[in-house]
Amino acid sequence: MTGGEGSELPQDGEPIPLSALQHAVYCLRQAALIHLERLWADNRFTAEGHVLHAVADKPGSRFSRGVRRVSALAIASRRLNIAGVADVVEFRASPQGETAYPVEYKRGKAKLHRADEVQLCAQALCLEEMTARAARAWPSI
């Protein structure tokens, strides 16, 4: 399909989970096991990640120092047929309105494969469509 202003991508069923993009960049086999076969087994590292991530999974909103932070925010792009939940989105005021900055929490240090950054950029694309304003993504990993 050739793209143009306002062109829509084909929609086949449920939207693709944002986490599936991250998993696919890291390892296609892992992505298929998790998202197609629905197979998952925690190990020590993923279990620690779940514990550390628990705060970001609680929906809420707070305002501090000119920044509105919304946690566990459902986001989606109908045009790209992707959806998920952002750990945190920071909305920073500017003269043109609020700019969205997705923040994704991950266990450990930044990885070389950049899969986490793909997920973060996909979140920014969802936020741009939802807010009709450019979003900014920076690795907060």
C-alpha cells in the first residue's frame, strides 16, 4: 500500500501490543512465544522487574514543578493499529500547549539491541495521534 496524507493502514483484528514490538526487535521467537502462543515463564530477572515495575502499573496522575505525570496510561494509534499502556507519560507545558514525553521503566542498564527504544518511539507515535501534537521520546531506561 502506498502511503499518503491521511492514508490508513489495513486493520486486521486486534491492535498489535506495543510490548510485542519490543519483543520482536529483541527476538522474533520470543515475540511469537509470548504474543502468539501465549507462553511465558518468569525467571529471576523478570520477577524482579515485575516487583520494581509495580508502582508504574498503578493508574494515577500527579502534578509537580510544572509537569503533569500520568501513570499506566492507555494509549493507541488507530492508524498504525498498535496499542498498549505507557508506564508514565509526562506532559510538559509550553506556549503551544502540553507536550507528551513517554517514560518507560526497564530493569537493568540500556541494551545494545535498542528494542526498548523502539517501544518508546511507538508510544510517542500513539501519543502524537491521540493529542494531535508532536510527542518527544527519550530513553529513561
